[in-house]
Amino acid sequence: MYIARFPPRRTAVAAATVVTALVLAACGSDGSSSADTPTPTTSARASAPAGRHNQADVTFAQQMIPHHRQAIAMADMAEEHASSNQVKAFARKIQKEQKPEIQTMTTWLKAWGEQVPHGMEGMDHNASAMPGMMNDHDMHQLKGASGGAFDTMFLTMMIKHHQGAIDMAKTEQQHGAYGPAKKLAASIVTTQTTEITQMRTMLGTSSPSATSH
């Protein structure tokens, strides 16, 4: 009777051994599950900006890019049309600050799979969506001015432009989720608030003929 029971017990042990071996093989030689193996999707995500972002971050970048581009276009005119070296130097400062910011925001949008604005989209019909933006008529007037008249017009328009950028940046600070975007927004608020003060000072030293324009 006892001898007849041994083979089933040995068979059960053998079966358990086979099952254990199969489990270990599935886990891999280092004991880790195959589910932990990096996938192409995981690798692709590694190149995207770290941190969670939301629609407010996307809107901030998509609107601030053309906003910055217009400021740079206005600053480009200063080299040829401005009479004040101080205004020319200030315009170059704007270019130096805002060009890298455009590149940074472009990188974010591409990594997020979002559309990157072309040119100065929204400058005319959709200008109301971006505070402080000049329309085509404004830009044409600025381009046609020169000397002291240009200096005054440039500074007056750029103050309005900066105020719009500050409003947009504050919205990002309040509603955005992506850390670097909120940090850039804070920098824009600080920098452009200081620059508005500088431009108002420069307006106060404009020539009488320019101020009366």
C-alpha cells in the first residue's frame, strides 16, 4: 500500500519543479520581470521636457512666441530709424533677451507634440487674444517714422507691448503646471516690469518735437 503512494508524490514534486523553472525563465536571469524592460515609448518620452504640463502652458508658449517675434521686429527697426543711441541699445537688449526665449518655448511645443506658431500669427485679426500686440497699421506707422518721432513711438508702443507680455506671463504663473514655463513667466514679469520703468524714463528725456508727435 505504501509503495503504491510514492510515485504520485514524486510526480507532484517534479511537476512543481517544472513550474518553478518556467516562472524563473519568464522573470529573466536577473530576477526582474520582462515588463520592466524599456520600450520604445519609454525611450521616446525621455527626450521630452521633464514635468507635467497643461493647456495653460501650451497657450502661454503658443502666444508668447509671436508676441516676442513682434517685439524683435520692432527692435529691428530701431537700428535704422532711431535717433537715440540709448533707444538703439535698448532695442538690442530686447533682441538678446527674447530670441533665446523663443527657442526655448519652441523646443517645449515640439516635445509636447503641439503646433509651433509661424511668423507673427495673431498680429491682426486675433491680436485681441494677445495683450499688447500691434496690428499691421501700427507696425506700418512705426516703420515709416524716423528720428525723435520714431524714438517716442517705439518706446510708447513697446511699453504697451511689455504690459501685454506681463499680463500673459501672470496668467501662466496662475494657471500653468510646467515648472520651467512658470519660471520663464516669472522672469518675463521681472525683466519687463524693470524695462517699462526704463522706457518711461527715456520718454521723459525725449525731445519736445518727438513728444508732441
